[in-house]
Amino acid sequence: MLVSTKGRYALRVLADLAEHRTEGYLPLKEIARRQGISEKYLESILKSLVKNGLLTGLRGKGGGYKLTRAPEQYTVWDVLRLTEDSLSPVACLEEGASPCERAAICPTLAMWQGLDRVIREYLSGVTVADLVRPGAGAGDYVI
Amino acid sequence: MLVSTKGRYALRVLADLAEHRTEGYLPLKEIARRQGISEKYLESILKSLVKNGLLTGLRGKGGGYKLTRAPEQYTVWDVLRLTEDSLSPVACLEEGASPCERAAICPTLAMWQGLDRVIREYLSGVTVADLVRPGAGAGDYVI
DNA sequence: TTTACAACCTATTTATCTGATAGGTTTATG
DNA sequence: CATAAACCTATCAGATAAATAGGTTGTAAA
């Protein structure tokens, strides 16, 4: 599996915040309830989104989270890069992977690089705004 | 990570067998040595390839493994489907996954389905013959 | 100014999966 | 009949995913 629940939840939260972005700060409790996700688990996910500037958090009464930019300014790729340790389809393409000594003769390397590229281009072509656009269907994102 | 060592090793073995397919049955020991893979681990991988008809195994002295078809008859997708529990990018698209009750309202579902399709189409478009074609480069498999 | 609320922080746990290892059994060949 | 090689079953160590628990700090409203 390429994308964990962490990444899936993060996208659902961003979509949720995009849909309710006129309502100011939204408390985690409310988002968690609406999305059916454990509050505590969601908390750890949102923390990293705040730390990386995708969300703003406001403490105290009346506080909560909101987007820092317009929904079309977040690509799915941007979001998943933060929540997933790696989005590479195979271990040998992960950043920080120990360089493979067979790289020069590996018959599969180019094929994996092609897959990596296909995935990255697809995810970079979809934004949070696309996700919340009404009536989005299965074939919409394939060019 | 989408594809484990199991799948990566399987493809390398098929490519190896394709390159040496004029030499009859190749013993696992020889393949493992040439590819730098543990014999015992490789054994468990090849077993499933034999069971599913991708390879033929011959026991006893002079035995080993060989391909059952021509290299261009194996797509990468065919191979990985056997070695990986799932090639779905997300848990909710795996076969046998408990049906998601939010499917009808999920803003991300269509996007994941599109990714799933992009991956499947890419992997279905590459064969073992492509892998062993001399001089294959990084951009070759992206249309 | 105090109370309630909500983000923030650190640690721990549980389960599953990956990658690998070990040792024995059967079958074919020279 | 000795040897080589596939076949089979079980086990294990480590990593990662997914979640849980409980406490601390900051902010706004009462």
C-alpha cells in the first residue's frame, strides 16, 4: 500500500476545511466527528500539517484549524509528501536509500523510475479544490 | 511502499531467466548467486510463481527453473499481482476490503480510483521482454 | 480574573507485515 | 545409489502502522 490512513485522513480533513472555509476556525473535535476519525489520532496528523504551514491552528475557546491558502493551491502530492514517509513505489527509489550497487546493471530500475514519475505526475495534477468540486467522478483525474 | 522486495526479486529473476532462456533449466542456486539474493528467500518466491504457472520447476540433478512462455507474454502487472498481497494505492480499494460506508460521500474516492488505474495501466504496459531489451532507459515506459 | 475550551506535546501500546532463516522431504538424473 | 535440486512447513526478528492515554500551554469569553 502506497498511502497510509494518515495521508488519507489528512486529505479528507483538508477537503472538509475547504468546504467549510467560510466558517472561520474549525475545532478538531468537530472535524473528527464529521469525518468519523479518532480525535487523538487526527491530532497527531494535524500537528504536522500545521508545522509545515498547510494549516493554522488557534488555541483556546473559539479556536480550531483553518487553511492557510486557497484550496486550489494544495496539490495532493504536496499533502502526501508530509504525511507519508515515502511515496516511492519501491525501496530503492526512496530518498536517503543506500545507493544500489546494481543500479548500473539492474534491468528493472528504469521501469520503476517510470512508475515513480507516473504516480508523481498524477498526484501533482489534482488539488484539494478538485476534490470538493461537486459531482467529481472516477474518470476525472486521468488525462 | 507499493512493491516489496518479493515483487522486485521476482521480476529480476524473470528477467534473468529471459536472458538465459536458451540454456534450459537454471538452478535456483545459480540465479540467487548471480542476483545476489538469499537462496532460501528466493525459494519461497519462486514457489508461488511455479504454482501460478509462470515458471516450470524441474527437480533433481540437472533441474532448475525456466519460463513457461515468451518474455513478451509476461506483463509486470501479471507478475506483481502474484507476489504482492495488494497493488492498490490505498486500503479502501483492496479487493476483499470491507466496503466503506462513506464511499458515497467520500471526496477522495474518485481520485484514488484514478491513481489505481494509472498504476495498473502503466504496469500492464511493460513486459519482461521490455526489461531485458538492451539499452532500455528511464523515459522508455512513459507514453 | 477566572473558567472553559482547544491546540499542543510526549510516551506507550498493539497488531500486522516484511524479510529472512532453518531444517527436513521428495524427485529426478548421471 | 549418490547427488543435486526443487518442494514443503514452521519460526523469528525487526520495522511500521494505527491508535491510545494523559498531561501542558495558550486564548477567548463569561
